[in-house]
Amino acid sequence: MQNSGSQTPRVRHRKRSSEGFQEASKANGSHLLVHDQNKYRSMLIRTYSTVWMIGGFALVIYLGHLYIAAMIVVIQIFMAKELFNLLRRSHEDRQLPGFRMLNWHFFFTAMLFVYGRILSQQLVNTVTTDMVLYKLVSKLVKYHMIACYALYIAGFVWFIVTLKKKMYKYQFSQYAWTHMILIVVFTQSAFTVANIFEGIFWFLLPATLIVINDIAAYIFGFFFGRTPLIKLSPKKTWEGFIGASFTTMISAFLLASIMGRFKWLTCPRKDLSTGWLQCDPDPFFRPEYYTLPRWFSQLFPWKEVAIMPVQWHALCLGLFASIIAPFGGFFASGFKRAFKIKVCNLEQS
Amino acid sequence: MAMQNGSSQTPWVRHRRHSNEDVQEASKANETHLLVNDQNKYRSMLVRAYSSVWMIGGFALIIYMGHLYITAMIVVIQIFMARELFNLLRRAHVDRCLPGFRMLNWHFFFTAMLFVYGRILGQRLVNTVTSDKVLYQLVSKLIKYQMIACYSLYTAGFVWFILTLKKGMYKYQFGQYAWTHMILIVVFTQSAFTVANIFEGVFWFLLPATLIVINDIAAYFFGFFFGRTPLIKLSPKKTWEGFIGASFTTMISAFVLANIMGRFQWLTCPRKDLSTSWLQCDPGPLFRPEYYTVPKWFPEWFPWKEMAIMPVQWHALCLGLFASIIAPFGGFFASGFKRAFKIKDFGDSIPGHGGITDRMDCQMVMAVFAYIYHQSFVVGQNLMVETILEQILMNLTLDEQQTLYMKLGQILNERMTAQS
């Protein structure tokens, strides 16, 4: 969520400053951020919306696991809607009534399947008190897979029955497109929700690292950016990339320590309630004490340092976030160029 | 299964094209293409029967040889299907500008193979090497880190794809990427479920595959003799008479075949490791015949007073129902797809007709259903102490088994003290 939020003003800024600059001098071919005139004004706007987003996000984290899962479901619905509309051609669609319904049918089936699998045990644990509801829910969970499969087959049969002559190619492309969208949207949300119920830490830390990576890449590119990184995204620079990598890894190490102290973030949630959590902390979150080498403690006041084992894992997450995760952005950039999609279609309100 | 399907359809389609031309030459006014009106149909039926017999023989041999060989056969079929489908929408002149792009397809194929078969056969692989200590540790570690290894391979392919994006060819490359994913999903879903079913017992693979073949053959014969009303615009040769006749035939043969197949322990026992030796096991309540006395309203000439019906025969009826009604839609999907992209056949592996995918289209839909049906309705019914114990021994590591033993002991102790 924050990823797209922090990118939106950046993109708006890129477009605006590009245009301003191009009007000023057409001979200058460079589009790097460090040369733009209006950059300071745009940075203020960006900071303002980022602060609002972070505030809203912190509120949802405070409210708990179920609300975070609900937020993810809402985001998913919006993403799917955008992506479904992206390669639709409206004049063809007018001849195929009910074809849009098919997309949403598959979306609903995927939703039932994914969340049914992930949350089934939690759901069963929530209703253990009531005998009747327990039996009902256990039966639903048992036949969950075949119910989802039946829904999918119904959609498949519906698709074949509504194949219209001369529109085969469009319909098959839309079918494949629907499947790809659902895979992309549901894979990430399924794993996110599964992580949330293992402990909000495992959702919050990776998400925060991506945001920090973005912000740090922006700031480093802002002040030091000279060498372009990849042809796909001409505004990204090597200085931004490397600076962001270091920042991400250091903040991964520190944030893991800070986040690991809150039981609200580290305890797994075993049912779908929203009450306060109490649990025995995992050995990952128990600090281990390391004595610092003598030359270090002569310079600094600390004699020993407390490091949780989870911080080492956080370093690995930070490494991935800084090196591999930007490729997701490159993929999206390449995709938009491939299908000549204008950036303004994807602005979030 | 695939071969029988293919051979039974090969002369059918050859015959279709053959007789089409004759009829068109004879009289252009005659617009009907239904089988019942063709002149050379009897000769083609002989050709078809001949190749079917050979295919059935080869298939029976592989079934006799066992689970591992059937799996190997499925892997081979999968590779051929994937190759056909990869080549299908590739444009050769564009590909020459992108060296190494084809390698990417096979990289993703290999990753998917590792992922799917690693998950399904992981625990069985571990059970095969329990005798050797070193190999056991190695294999257990591999199984433990299997998911992250596959993910790393996938990420490597993803990064490679992005780095090789070439200006002016973005659309082609993204199209190919999406196409690769769709192919791998289609190919691996059905083969994964098929292999999972095989190791639960060859019965759960053999019965659905045979039902599809019987459905095809019966639809052909009923269409041959009685076909009048076309069924769907997508496949103009299919008829309602063929469809309904085939449905009845499939359901009756499902009931009968389940009885016959259920008597062989080779077919009904699950395989817990990757050996190829003979199987011995307790068949479970599904395969034990229950005796029903024939109700009084049955006609008096009915020779049997009581019938022995295995519970599995009722499940077979459901499989037969699905095979006759839904599975043909796999064929319609493939037909529509070929028309949409103006492809005549998916490939030319099978000379004179088409590719492997042409033969596997209905089998794919059935394989997925058979697995899901088995997991939902059959596994549940088979819950006895022995089966749960087998699952524990098969799916949990030694440490997990010990933990389970201790926890179970604690719970039972608490219950006994609460009762007393």
C-alpha cells in the first residue's frame, strides 16, 4: 500500500518535472532527478502524503490481525479491478454480455479457495465453543476444496458455452489474462495473510523494508544520482540503488530489534478473534548477549550488546528487499511499456 | 490412457478429413458432416481398432510394471506436451533476435518439475533411503529446503527475464512469459495430480483414465450409428445421441470396472516409497464387498439373489458421471483454442493426426477432478487406525513422530485421570 502511495507522488513528480524541464531546454537529454528545478516542492508534497499513509497504516496494525487481513482483501479487490480493466476492449465487450461477470466469478472462487485454506484452522478454533457451529464449520472446511473446484468448473463450462464465433481470440486472451491476474494478485495476498497470522512482525518487517528501500533510493538518487541503472526505468540510478541497499540492511537489523519487543507483533494468532494476545515468546525473540571486543568498548560506552536471533534473519530479508525486490518494479515498468499503458491510469486516489 | 485416446481418435479424424473430401467432391450441396453419412466409415473403423489394440497392450504392460514406470511415462508425456505448447505461439523470426530466450522456458519448466515432484514424492523418497544413514540425512535436508530452492530458481529466472528485455520487443517477451506460465500451470497441474493419485493406488489413476477412453469410444460408436443432432458449434462432429449414449455406457462401465479393478492388490494398495517390488496391504473398507439382498420388486428372471457391491463402486459412479458430462468440455476448450489462434493441431508428434496435447485435453480435466474427489471423499472414509498410522509414518520426520507420541501420551493420560 505504502509502496504505491510513495511511488504515486514520485511518478507525478517525474512527469511534471520532465515536462517543465523539456519546455525549458530541449537539448538537454538527461532526466535525472538531481537536475530538476521543482524537486524541492515535490518532495514536500510527497512527504505530506507519506505521513498520512504511514499514520493510517499504523492504525490498522494497532487494530489487529483481522483488520490487516481485511485491508489486504480490499487492496486486492482494487488491484484486480484495475488489472481486469486494463486490457479490456469495450467495443468487443458490448457484444459479450455477462463476460465481465466471469472475471468476478473466478475472483470469488480464488478468494474462497485461498482464504479457506489459510484461515480454515483459525476459523475452526474460533467456533470451538458452539457445538452446532463447530460441526457446520468442520464440514465446510472438509469439503472446501471440492466446493471451490466445482465453482471453477462451473466458470470453465460457462466460458466454453459463451464462446462466440469470430470473438474466440479475444475471449481466450481474456481468459488467460484473468488467470494471470488472479495468480499475481492472490499469490502475494495469500502469503501475506498467512504471514500475518504467524505474527504481524513477519508482515510488518518485510513491508517496512520495501518502503525504506524506496524512500532511501529516492533520497540517494535525489542528492547523488548520476549513473543510470537500467534502461527500463531511466530515473533509477546506481548511487540510489547502493545507498538504499546499505540503508535497508542497517534498518532491517535495527527494526527487528525494536519490533521484536512487542508481543502484539510477535505472537501468532490462532483464531479469528480481535482480543489482546498473550504468548510465550519464541526463542527467536529472546535477546542473546554478546560481549564486545576490547577495542570496540574502549571507543564506545557499551560493554555487551543484546542481539535477538531474529535480527540475523532480518538481515537476510533486508538483503532480498534491496537486491531482488526492485525487479518487481522493473517488471511493472517493462509491462507498462510493452502494452503502452499510460501512467496516469494507475494513479491511486 | 493418452495413447488409447489418441489412437481411438486418430482414425476418427483421419476418417473425418478423408470422407469430407470424398463427400465434397461427390456433392457440394450436401452440407452435413455427420459420421453416419460417410461412405468409408467401416474401413476406417478397422484401422482404428488395430491401433487401439496396440496402444492398450502397451499401456497394460506399463501398468504391470508399476508406479514408478507409470510416473516416468507421465513425465515423458509432459515434456512432449510442454514442447508442443512452447513452440505453438513462438514466432521464429522474432526469436532469432532474442538468443537464450527459449532457455528461459525450459528453466521455468525445470523449476516447476522440481517443485511439483519434490512435494509429491518428497516423503516417499525419504522412505526409500532410510537404510543408508548418510543418504538419509542428505535427502531429508534436501526435502526440508526444497521450497526455498525452487523459489530461488524461479527468482533467478524472473531476474534473467527482466535483464534480457529488449527495446521494441517488450510486448512479444511479456506475451511469451505469460504463455509460459499458463502452459506450465496447465501441464503440471494435471500431471501433479495424476502422479499423486498413482501413489495412492494405481486404481485411482487407471479408473478415471479408462473412463475417459470409454467415453470417447462410446461417443464415437453412438455417433457412428445414431448420430443426427449436432451438440455444440465448436465441434460440429459431436452429436447429442453420441453424448447421451456415451454417458450411459460410461456410468455402467464405471460401476462394473470398479468391481473388477478393486480385486487386485497391485491396483488398490498405496505405494509408500519408490521401490518397484510387489505390494501387499490391507485394502481398506472401500474395497471390501458388502452384500446386499436384491429387493423384491426386481424381476424374477434376475439370476442373483444377493449382490456383492464394494463401496468404491458408488464412488466410481460419481467419477463416471463427471467423465461423461464435464470432461468433454476439455475437448471443446481445446477446439475453441485452436480456432481462436487458427491452429490446426497442437503439434505433429503423432503422425497423421496431431500432437500429444490433442489427446490429453479431456484427461487433464479428469485427472484434477479425480485427485480432488479422492482427497475430499475417499481419504476421509478410509480413516482407520492403520491408515492414520501409515500417514504419520509416511509424512512426519522422526523428531515430529516422537513429539506426537509424547503429546498424545499426555492427552490420553489427562483423559484417563479425568474419567477415573
